Amino acid sequence: MNRQQAYDLYIQYLTTAWPSFDGALKKPVSAKLLKQMIAVAQDYQTQFNSKPSTLEQALKQGRNVLFWSDTHFFHHNIISYASRPDIDASHMNERLIRNYFDSVGANDIVVWAGDCAFGNAPVAREYLRAKDLPGYKILIMGNHDFEKKSDEWRNMGIFDEVLLCDGFTLELEGVQKDLIFTHYPLPPSLVSDNMINVHGHIHEKNIGYPWVNLSVEAIDYRPQSLEYCIRMAHKYRPSEHKLALLNV
């Protein structure tokens, strides 16, 4: 797998109707949001074709690369929705930031797999920029990032790269695996036998390997290594009910 193949596969998912719980066909995102996502993705297509993946190079070089997703800074209701152990949004924001600083060094690479913040986007961006977070930061945009004018994230001094998705082939435990990094988890029909889908979006609802959930609820609310996230994914055996989560 290369970056262009990952891009094409993700666009195929985003533009296709999939069965929901009641059997009805529906697309993963609304028509309005889909239009935004594809427009932004087209802006990055040249970058996908011409620039090698920072993430791929770092993993192959053995650099310290960390992952997390769906931090939802400033989203008070996510505390009850996803059973987070926080008093309020302010407490949640500071706990996540503290965990970040405890986990990330200046030379590390950190992948944020989408839904960075929720609600007042300008306030959230100023909050994160003021924290001067360490590491080289890559944002793989989520649905809330698009809804909050994701293009602005590139120009706020927070993220070094902003991508729709990423993908490449990497040797893991002596086996060649196609890794695709997305915000939304891909449906089973698009995940081949040698593929691992590293994603966010589903918060505490783990599906199980070969889907690797980076949502903070699944990885102790702090950036973690890919190996850690894969180990956590192995704890869950996919069932028909869990696979149905992919179509919500």
C-alpha cells in the first residue's frame, strides 16, 4: 500500500453508502460534510503524490512515534457520552494536556487521528497553541475538524502536517502489513487480510484487531506507541455487533 492507494480507499469509503443497524444504506457522513472533506482532500492530493510520508519514515527509522485521537478539547458532553473520568471540560482539558507533556518529548512524532476539539474552534486553537506542545505533530482530520474549518489548523502553529489519511506497508513482527491511518474506521469489506486500520472516532467502543482504536478512552488518555495501541486492540475479539459500529 502507498499513500495514493490509502487515499483512494478512504475516499471510496466516504463516498459509498453502507448498511446501518436497520439495514438501510447510508453514507458515513452528511452530504455537506462529505463535500467539505473531499474538497480539502483534493487540496492535499498533490502532497500525497509528491511527498514521502513522515510517519512511514519515522516508524522505519525506529524514531519515537506516539498516537492518540478524539481528544475533544472543550467538549463538556463527551464526559458523559464516553464515560470520561472528569468533572468538567476544564478539568478534562488540563488532564489531557498534562498527560501529553508527561508522554511526549521534543524530538517525538505525535499523530492526532482527528476530532481534536469541539465547540468554540478559535478558543480551542488558541488554547492549544498557547500550550506550546512538544513534538512534531501530524493531524489526520476527523469529522469535527472539518466542521470547524480544518484548513485553519494548518496556520495556527499547532500542527506541522494536516492530512486526510496516510498509508504504507510496514514490517510488523516479521510480517509485511498494509497500514492505513484514518479517522473513521473502515468497514470489513475494505479491510484486506494483510491490512491494519489505525483509526479513531469510536471512543470507548473498541472493535478489535485488525482495527486499532486510538481514541483516548481506549489508550489511557495519553499518547501511546503503535505497539501499545495494537496490544490494546488484540484484547477485543470482533463480533457482528462490534463490526456494526463501523456503519454508524
